[in-house]
Amino acid sequence: MTKFSLEIKLKAVQLYLSGIGSSTIARRLSIKEKTSVQIWIARYQEYGVQGLEIRSPQYNYDGDFKLKVLKLRYQKCSILSIYFF
């Protein structure tokens, strides 16, 4: 998923508020999905500029924890494949 800057999101909202449709805005700003523009518009209407800011992840896990999770998932998948395949 591509993350767009606050400036791009604001530009999209401004274009929408000036009467341009979301499909046209998506094309002009090289955004693949017009639904992204529609989501930004809805967030802006609900929360203002703050709704458009890039949100950081709620949790910040270190590399060791992530490796443990991946190893555990791999082990479980291996066990499941023995029983079901």
C-alpha cells in the first residue's frame, strides 16, 4: 500500500471541494484508486486536517520479537500441513 503525503491528500480534498470529482482527482494526482480520494474526503469532513495525517503504527515491536513470531507461524504451518495434506 502506497502512503501519500499530507500535501497530496490536502490537494485532493481541495480539488474535491472546488467541484472536481474523485475519479478526475485520482487521475490528475496519479493515484491508482479513486476510493483513496473518497476516504481522504470522508476523513477530512469528519476530523479535519488531522484525519489526513499519516498515522504511525500503534505498536512498535523489535526485530527479535518479530522473528519469534515468524518462527512460531512457520512451525504451526508445518504441523498443520502434516495433518491436512
